[in-house]
Amino acid sequence: QVQLVESGGGLVQPGGSLRLSCVASGFTFSRYAMSWYRQAPGMQRELVAHITNTGGTTNYADSVKGRFTISRDNAKNTVYLQMNNLRPRDTAVYYCYAKWGHMDYWGQGTQVTVSS
């Protein structure tokens, strides 16, 4: 059974940091490119960060460049999103996404709220 389980979300003040984790199971994690998406209320889901299967290449949305870092540990079947200098507009549900060829999977999401 394929699972992507996110954790690490929560309430944080502006300027604070959070680290999201996504643990994968039920598929060969090291074959899959991984991404983090987010969706704010009333908004479309948007790509935040992407990492290739080996971790050799990463890409970021302009809105998070310099503040967020995506990384992965293939030995632990886990992808991370380190989020620094958080802003209220970063508030959203954050989703983990795995893709390899025509196969793709979504996690259930974790809520991140940035508020004073």
C-alpha cells in the first residue's frame, strides 16, 4: 500500500521556522522525483519545491527562494522541506508529491499557519 505521510506542520510566528517531513512507503522511493506543493484557502494548489530522485537538482518557486530548502534521504525514504523566515502568506496546507514516469502519489497534507 502506497503511503506518503507528512508531518511537522503547525502554528508559527512570522519570521519563524518549521521543518516538514514526508515519509514514503509502498514504492521504490529512490526512483521518484519528489515535490512539495501548497494550497491556501480559495487558491489553486501551487508547486513550492522540487527535487530529483538522486537529490542532485532542486527547484523552487520564486516566492520561497532563499527561504525554503528541499532535501531528501533515500535511505530513510523521506523528503524534507526546511522553511525559514516564514511569512503569513506562507499559510497553507502543504502536500508531498511523488512522480516517476506516469506514476504519481499525493500525501494527505499538513497545515502550516503563520500568524502572530
